[in-house]
Amino acid sequence: MTPLPDEDRTLSPLTGWTRAHWEWAADRLLEGVAPYASTSGAAYHLPGGHPSHHGHRVDGLEGFARTFALAAYRAASSRTAAPTALDRYAAGLTAGVDRRCADAWPPPARHGQQVVEAASIAIGLWASRAWLWTSLDETVKDQVAAWLGTVSVKQCWSNNWVLFPVIVHAVLRSFGAPHRPEEIDAGLDAIDRMSVESGWYADGRGGRVDHYNGWSFAYYTALWCLIDGDTHAPDRAAKIRARLTAFLGEYQLFFDRNGGALLYGRSLVYRCASVAPFLVADILHATPLRPGATRRLASASLQEMHAQTPLDLEPLPLGWTSEFLPGVQRYSCPGSPYWVAKAFAGLLVPPDEPLWTATEEPLPLDGPDFATAVIAPGMMIAGAGGIVRGVGHTSRSAPGRDSTEWPAYRKLCYSTRTAPNHERADVDAQVWLGRRVKHRRFVGLGTDNVTVADHYRGAVLETVTIVRPTADVRVHSLCVRPLRGRRYETMTSGGFALAEHTPLVTRVDPLIARVERSDGLVAAMCSIHGFGSADVRDSEFVNPLGRYSTAPVLVARATS
């Protein structure tokens, strides 16, 4: 086992990490999955977690495709010979497109996960083209191109998925292989319709604006510019570059001093894939960040991931720090976390380029406390003491979606150091009126506040959250009409849930509830007016950051 490289506090005064650490991390991740390759190499069935609803064969393809992209980025980092890992994937690629093989990949289908994984395979082929594509015989090339070439926008959900055919056909065109340019245009036309403020995108019919803007929209559009757009559609590429620059100027605020991302939205098992667009944008010179600042953010995020889930142990678990299946969506399988491969796109940059040679520079997350409105997601973003909070949002879980998505979109606030509880009680970071079923409506975003309205049968509860760098002030306004003689409702307003693997320290005064974690992090709620008592709510096995979870709450009895 190769030890972690020594830190370099001259080149990287803020993180100590360098390109050598990225190469080390890629090698460790690839070594960790190697024992789980099928005999042919075309499938990787990783341990733990649970199968996705796509089935065993497609899960095996997902394990191959995502780790192949990582192996390809690692190969691009080599200047002498292709890393050994790439040989395994060359064999698997050949087997996967051979219909006679037991592990042959199912053809892409409507709404099939194969469409997603085809994009990772295409990126892997493009990134490793100097080593892999040129070494394949013509029969295998034709089979690979034929399998990839069936991918179409018509097979996609009407959301970020439309970018997968864009990437696939862009790569095929770059190879001079059969492709359909109309698929590229159709996908890019579709995301143009999803474009909102400042380079952000609303992700399909649900209108969710979350981390998919980073690890999907921004990442794939940036890669399209690099692979195909600058050559074949420079005007469109210029428009996408401008969006990318504007988006990253705001998205950088979603990360804290330790590189932790705001724990908001679904698919958080992808971990530091969220920094991928910063790295591809650096290659394109389409970023407001200087190279030293980009590396500072990306390295901190990778460093944080290693601290939470050591990369030199087992395959990445389905969770944020360890396995946490209550928060895993049904489309995820044990291979899903390896979308983290996207963060290694920086290895495409030669080691003598500024991304790797410039001295690390600070970012807003290193500077003074701040609070600012970000219009597209409808959030106030605030930072203090190296921690970032996001308050309010326009997104909501689409009707009929997996219940694991509920906490990801229904809270009043999120942070980079806490995660929402996954339980029906829904007390933490939330306001509730009795046990009634509610529908939340985003009302508006001000310069220092967010307003939402919860509509219940017979009641409307409007909450204005005034945001300061170090604290939030909630103002609740309740309008209730009597129902069958009931005159009172119990209203609870909950703070952030703190979680760890041992019970937390709590203190409850008449109007103040306080929870403290062993690292000194505190969550507290204090009544200014209207609440009659304070309390804490304890839970177990409902939070991805630890077995024990406790949230401070305030309780009021409202007269109808």
C-alpha cells in the first residue's frame, strides 16, 4: 500500500495537498474496486448497499463505467505509460460490447441507466484516447461505437439526462466514428430551455436547483465545449462558457473552509464530484477563480472526503461518510458513489500548468463572514466560522418520488456540517403545525431573507427567515380557521440536527434549547416571542453523519 504523499505547505499553504495526492487518491480508489471485477472485466459488482431498481446487469455496468472514467483520468495523468488499471478496463470494454459474453452490456433503453453510463464510458474513452482507443482493433471499435451510437435524447428523462447523448455523440464525432449530430443539438436545445439565472439550470419538471447543477449540467456542458463545442459550434460554446463562469462565481459559496459541500438535495453519495466543474472550467479558462483558488477548493473537498471515508480501505460505501441506506435513492447501487471520478478531471491538466504549479489562494470561504442571496436556487447563503448555511430554496421533491428524497428538499435550512434526519417526524430544520399534511410554497427571496408558506387544511403558516452570517431569525405568522371545534394547534420550530456516533450533550432552559457535538459544534434555538417552551428531540439511525441525532426545538400552542 503506497502511503499518503507528504504535504507541501509552500505550494499549498491552505490544504497541503498537491497533484501527487490526487494521483494517490485515484490509485487507491481503483485498487479498492479491482477485486470486484467480473471474470471478463465488463462488470463491477461492489459489496454493500443495495441493488438499484435497474437490475443486476445494469448495476454491474454502472460499476464498470464510473470506475473506468476514473481510470481514464488517471491514465491522462501519466506521461510515460498507461497505468496497469487501464488494461483491466480495455479487456472489460471488449467484453461488454460482445453479445456472446455473459457480462455483455444491455443496449441503452428508454429511461434506462445504460444511457447514463454510456456517457461515462464515452468520457473514459476520450480521456484515455492516447492509450486505449488507438490500441483497440477495428472490430471492437465498431462494436463500441455501435453500442454508444444508439443513445438518444428520446431515451432520456426531461432533465439533466439529455446531456448524456450530447457527450456520447460528441466523443464519437471526435473519433471520426458514426454519430448523430442532431442528438447533440437536441440535448443542448433542451438544456437551454432549463436555463435560469446566473448560469444555473432547473432540473426538469420538478424545477429542482441543486448539486446536479455542478456534477451534471456544468460538468457535461464544459466537457462538451472541450471535446466538441469549441470546434463545431463556437458561438454556442461561448454562451455555455459565459453561463459556466457566472454559475461558478455563485456556486463557490456552497463550500465551507474544509471543502465540505452544502448537504442539500439528492444523490449526495457522489461526494466531491461537486467540485468537478471548477476543474473543467479551469481547462477552458471559463472560471472566475484563479488556478490556485480552484486547486484550494478541489483539494480541500478531496481531503474532506478522505478524512470521512479513508480512500485506502474498502470501496466507497453508499452514504456520505459511511453506509446510510435510508438516504439512498432507488436508482443508486454500490457502484454509484464512483461518480466521484468526475472530480479527477483536473488530471487532464499537465503537471506544469498553473492549476498544479500556482500557490493556493484563499476563497470567500476563507475570508470574513458573509450572507448573500443566490437567486436561482432561492437561497440565502451564509458563512461564519468556516461553516456555510443555505436557507430556503425553490425546489421541492416531485410528487410520487422516493421518500428518501423528502428530507433533501423540504427543510427550511441546510449546512455543510449537518445533514437532515431521514424520518417522518421531520422536526429538525423545520416548522410544523400539529400532524396535518402540508404543502410548502416558496414565496420569495429578499436581500437578507427568505419567505415560504406552508398550506394545511384550514391553516396557512408563513415563515420569514432573516439571515445574518452567524444566526437566523425566524418569524412565523399563522392563520388558522377552526376545524370541528378544535381551538388549538401545537407548532414546533426545529433547528439543525447534530449527529455523531455517541449521544450528544444537551441543555434545555425554559426558552432555549442547545445541542453540542464533541467537536464543539453547537446548534441552538432561542425564543424571542410567542413560543412557550424549549426542548430537544433525540433520534437514532436516521442521520447519515452518525447513529445519534439530536435537534433543538421550540414549541408553541397557537390559538385558532
